[in-house]
Amino acid sequence: MSTVLVVEDSRSQQECISHQLRCSGLNVIQASDGVEALDRVERNYPDLVLLDIVMPRLIKANPETRNIPVIFLTGKGQQLALFSRAIDRAEACVSKPWQPRELVATIKKVLLNARIEFDRASADAWTEYGILNLSAIELYQSRTDARTKYPAQIIKFYESSLAAFEQALAMEPSHSNANKYRNRVQTIRGILIKKLEKTQHCKVCDYYCGKDGINCAVHPAFPPQQQCRDWKFN
């Protein structure tokens, strides 16, 4: 049984698509955003990815997942030109509102024609993947609540990019771009972790340590041994 990863930020559409695919004899795993999708791909290695967000480039740029077929499901017909590079890397494109028979037929056709080939990636390919991860970081960091809502995702992208540059340098130690970006990522990642430590969520009192000048307090219902470490006693 083939496994399809359905990536859709609309919960109702995600469930609708998943139900249609299961009824057609396909195994389905789900993701709600790009970061979750990349994690599902790396953990489950699905036979095909169906997505409504501009993430095919990261999947296709990763030397370890680039041979997984991708179908682009989008209702943004008027913006297809903007996504041309992403669509070019996908195996097929289905427009919303989709017709169940058309969608299932497209998925099965792509799966039938898929040829999973494992080849040795070049240092340039790993470097490109690392740079694309940095582009994804910019998307998350542009949000005002990035450090409190998306710290794990941002750190994961930094770690993925760093690992990619390390792979490139292992293959070609003198690769200038990989070396330059690796050093930059190491520096930025270190600075970010220090900043996140100042706004780390407190599991005891549900405040963010140091956020907006607020220090964590000790909840009166908890015993002394569970008091917040950030509390400063006079």
C-alpha cells in the first residue's frame, strides 16, 4: 500500500482529502505546515507528497528526499507564475476545487511512473539545500511572535542547514560557499539560542521568562521544590 503525505493548513480540507485517499486504498499521513511536512518526510519517507504550500523546493533540494514525487495542490491559479520554479520541480499540479476522481487518478498515475533512484549528491547540491533552509528561516523570523511560537522550527532549520553544509564540506573540504555559510550559521545559531534562553517558556507558571520585563512567579499551588528557577528571592 502506497503512503501519501497530505500537507494542508486547512483542517477541514486536510481531513476531506485524507478521507478520499483512504477510501481509494492509500495509506495517509498528515501535516499542517511546511516544517511539520519536512519532519514527516524525513521520518516516514512517504511514496508521494501532496501539498498546498510552497515547500517542494526544500523537499526536492534535499539529496535524501529529492526523488520522492510531489504533487502541487493549489487554488492560487492567478499566482501560478510566481510559483513556477516550485511547480517545475513537482511531478504534477492539481487545481482547487479538486475533483476526487481526478485527484486520485493523478496520484496513482504519478506513483505508477515513479522511479525511486538513489544517487550520490554533489557538494553543490548539499550547499543549495542548506541555503534553501536559511530562506525558510527568514519566513518564520519575519513574524513578530517567532521567538515564542516557532523557536523549535527555527532551530531545526538552522540545524538542517548546518548539517547540509557539513555534508558538502565532507565531500569537498575546499568548497568556499559551504564553508562561508557554515561559519555564518554557527554564529547566528549561537546568538539565537542565547536570545531564546531569555524568552524560554516556564512550565510551572506559563509565563515567558523575561518577556516584556515579566519574570516568572511561583504558583501558590506548587510546593517549594517546584518553584520556578527564574524567581529571584529578596
